[in-house]
Amino acid sequence: MKTTRTYFIGLACLLLAACAANKPAPVIERTPASKKSDTAKKPVQAQPAINPTEIAKEKDWRPELYTVKKGDTLHAIGLEYGYDYKEIAQANNIDPPYTIHPGQQLRIRQSDNKVAKDAANGKAGAASDVVITPLKTEPGPQPAGAQPASPQATSPAVSGVIPFLKEPKALREPYSEQALAAANAPKPVDATVAKVTTTSKSDLPKPDATKPADSAKPDNTDSGSADDDENIDWAWPANGKVVAGFNDAASAKGIDIAGTQGQAVLAAAPGKVIYSGSDLRGYGKLVIIKHNKTYLSVYAHNSQILVKEGQQVTKGQKIAEMGNSDTDSVKLHFEIRRQGKSVDPAKYLAASPYYP
């Protein structure tokens, strides 16, 4: 009996040891990532700031063709797409008073128009134009009794006579000691050349210190790149409190600056006046300045305009006097347009104590 109990106790110990030696099966989590706790989510990264270089490389949104709608004017189309209305008129062969009709198609993209016109006229680029000028030749001796060649038959293919060059000529002289000495004799030096070579450094004219050197002159070459178009040093067009800010959603395409009747309105940047008048409804007496291929500035509700279309103006130049034309209060409505689209002037103008 005791032996049997001992047998069963030993067997139980062996079974327990075998169970302890076996490891449990691994557990793999199959829960989708979207159903995990919120604490496992990654933090949202902040978006980088807009780079002016990237803005300059944006594709031009303006169409090549535009269909005239009812109520359109050439002045309004030019402002909407950032072009001089006279350039659009010239590209479409429209003469003053620049009348257009609904349904009429206008070419807008000026850069593409010139290429299309040159291709239609069969004009090639300047680099492909090659002019060949033949050498001046004279016909050789002709047989007796032959007719002299006409001026149009001087080439070998036409006259059949092989031409020969007339100059330079080589002279042959018999050998002698005098001819050899004359050939090896040094040539006389021109007196003017000798005078220049013997001039001392102290005799040379001294540069005028009052005149700037050529290297210090500003480079006015227009590279025409988009980056250059973005580099405009803007200035406030008038002093006064900003009574209305920019709101593209509410059709507030610019800012309103309050002031007094006759107060000076200044050009915000250098450029060319492309419009001066009162033909655009809602703007009163209006001035539009084109600064480059990308930017325009708009000055509305003036009491008096002091510049003409086609006139070049400088930054800070007085172009008009503030007024209340086509509005109920004395103020300046100022816009900056990039490729025809209105942008917030506050992002381009320096900080001002007048801005709310």
C-alpha cells in the first residue's frame, strides 16, 4: 500500500515538472491602429510658412482667351487680369473708343500673342537668320571674241569662268644684297604710337573723384524673372486711419484710408500709369499703376488726378488728391493686385500706427 502511494506521488511530480517546462503561446495584437487609444496618436506637425520664391514660381492662372460678357469694358477686363487695356486692344486690333461686344473673344496673354503672330507671319527667330555675303571676285582672262559677262553672271555657276582673288598681291624680286637688307630693316614706328608708349604714369589723366566709377553704377537691366517681380519696396499711399480692411470673401478688394479733401495720394512703388480716368463703375476718379509683369496698384475715389496714362512715376510721387468721388466719404481706396487677383495690402506694406 505504501509502495503504491509513493508511485502515484512520483508520477504527479513528473507531470507537474513537464507542465512547467512548456512555455505559453505568444499573443499577437490584431487591433487596427485606428482603434487604439488616443494617447498613441502622433502630434500634428505645423505647416511651413509660405516661401516668396515658391509664390513667384506659381503658374500664371490667366487664360489666353477671354469671352466678353454683358456689361464688360476693356478697362475692367484689363484690371481683372492685370494688363494694360491698351495692350489688350492692340493685340486684338481694337481702335478707340475701344468698343467690345458680348460673345467677342479677346486674346489676353500678351506673351503668347507675339509668338503666335510671328509664327503666323512665318518669321523666324533672330538666331536663325543667316546672311551670306559672297566675296567680291573678278573673272579671269577670257578667250578672244567672248562676250563680257554681265554683272549678274559673276559667280562661277553662272558665268562658267573661274574667278580669282585680286588682293593681296605678292611681288617677286631677283635676289640681291640690297633687297635682303631692305626686307630685314626695322620698320619705322608711328610717331603717335611712340608718344603713347613713352608717356609716363604721372602724365596720365587722373580720375575724377567726384564721379562714381562705372562699377558703382546701378544695374537697371530687367532680368524679367518672377523672383525680381516679387521684390518691390512698397510704401503707404496716404497717411490716415484704415477704416476698412481687406476681405476677399466680402468683396473688399483692398483697404480704405480715411483723410481730408485734397490730401496727397502717393504712388506706393515706381511704375507706369496704365489708367487715369473715371470709366470703372464704383471707383470714381481712378489711377492704376503697373509696376511689373505681375503687380498693379489701384487708387480710387480721388478728387483730382495729377498724372496721365503712359507716364512713369516714382515711389512717393504725388499722383492724385484724396476725395469722395463715387463714394459717401472722403477716403482713398487702395488695392494691390497680383496677376489681376486682389491681395491683402497689409502683407506688403510696412507696419503703420494707422492700421487697426
